[in-house]
Amino acid sequence: MAMRILVARFAVVAVTAVVGLGLSGCSAVMEKTVDHTTSSVTLAPGEALVVDFGEVNHTVGDEWIITQEPDPEVLGPGDERSRYLGEEGEAGAPSELSYRFAPVGDGTTVIQFEYQFRGSVPEDVSDQETAEITVTVK
């Protein structure tokens, strides 16, 4: 009788572990992607923000940097993502650039970005670009 109870308990623990692993593997990370020209966005709790900057060419000096990080109680720090669009071994091709911000808690925050060329703001006013996005998580 004691052996039967022990086997039954082991089976319950094993099934619970397998179901837990299965459910955690099924939960997809939700992301909302917006263009960098977007002025405001609302996220659901648990939904990450991806800010898309399109194509930039790092090899010539194109870059977008974060000039104001979000409130750390609302969003985590920006994680830069870059995907090279050239062929393997090719130099000088553009990349797709985005920043991903993981949600931390409810609230509203502002993120600011600035375009830089070779490490500084371009001298020509027509080449100067900024982006500011108000993000609400609720």
C-alpha cells in the first residue's frame, strides 16, 4: 500500500513538471513593433516594445543612439538589435536596426533617440534627426 502511494505521488510530480515545462515552452514572447517616427504607443502588461529604425549603414557611420532611457520602473534598458543585410564576407552593406525594451511594470515613460553620423550629430541641419516615443504600459 505504501509503495502504491509513493508511486502515485511520483507520477503526480512527474506529470506536473512535464505540464509546467510544456506550458512555459508554449508561452510566446509578445512584442509590439513600431516605427521610430511613432510618437506614442500603449503596451499590454508583458508586451515588449520594439522600435524599428529601418536600414542603417554602420560601415559608413550611420547610428541611432538612445539619449533618454525609459523609466526603469516601466521598461528595461534598450537592447540594440542589428541584422546585417549583406552577403557573408561582403563589406559595406546596410543593416536593419531596432531597439527592444522589455516591460517591467505599469506606467508611462518617454524614450528619446538621436541620429548620429560617425559618432556625432551631423552638421547639416537637414541631416539631424531625433525621435521621441511616449510609452504607456497598462
